[in-house]
Amino acid sequence: MSSLKEHAINEHVINKQGYTRCYIAIGSNLADPVAQAKAAITALETLTASRFIGVSSLYASKPMGPQEQPDYINAVACVDTRLAPIELLDALQQIENEQGRVRKEHWGARTLDLDILLVGNEIMSTPRLTVPHYGMKEREFVLYPLAEIAPQLQLPCGQALSALLKDCPRNDLAIYQNTE
């Protein structure tokens, strides 16, 4: 996605207008996962107090939890937002609920999962939200789409995304559909 790469992903994490650069993981494996992911992207494009920057291709991945569930469609989106992290979480959970998300089983099948991966260079841990996302460094379905839109990204801990990719097998992760 050349226009996103040209947008200087790593520069000006918090810019003059008070926006913070955020990355959001998108995942679905129920109720037409491609349509669910695309509807989530459309919702992110109109997020309150935010500017949609771009999104990776859609990727097909095997389930991380119980294997007796359909494969997933995953992507990573980039938004600049003025929302506080908890406000962003609330907005994402509202999108999930509007798309029929029911929380039954940890790592179980779902219509939509929106996870905040990064909020600028913030490091935080609250009962509701941990940033950077606690599992992002090991998950191919997060790292590869993230690298597609932010190849030069440095995590708040100082670790380069490119270094994480070297130790992360693809595990049959494949581009399902380009979103351009």
C-alpha cells in the first residue's frame, strides 16, 4: 500500500493537531469473515475524532486457539486519533457489538475481533487494556500485516518490527485479498 508507506508511518507519532498514531488488528472467522473485515474497515474510516490512514491486505490464517473452528481473515489498520486509549477501546468494542460479536470462549470463533496493538509510543496496562498488545510479538497474523503498512516501525520498547519478523514463522499465513 504505497500511499500508506509514503505517509511516514514512524514519524510524528503525536502530531501538531493532537492525533496519536494507532494500529488496530482486525480478525474474523464467522458470518462471512471477508465481509466482516471490510465492514470493520469501513467503520474505522468513520471513527469519531480520528483520521483513517490505511489498512493492510486481508490475510488468511489458521486459528490460534481451538482448531475446531474456521480459518481467520486478518488485517491491520492504521488510524490517527484524538481519542484516549480507553475511548478508542470503547469505540472498537461498539463496532464489534454492532457486527454481532458475542464473547463466549477465549480464542474461540468470532464474527469480529478488533484489538488495539499500539497507541503511539505508550506502554500501559490496565484491567481493560494492555498496550502494546500482549501477544503481538509472536503472532504472524499481526506482524506480517503490520509490516506491510509500517515496515520501519519501532515498538515502544525499542525493538524493530523487522527483527520480530525474522523470528516469526508464517504458519501458512497468506494474503487472501489486497484491500487497495
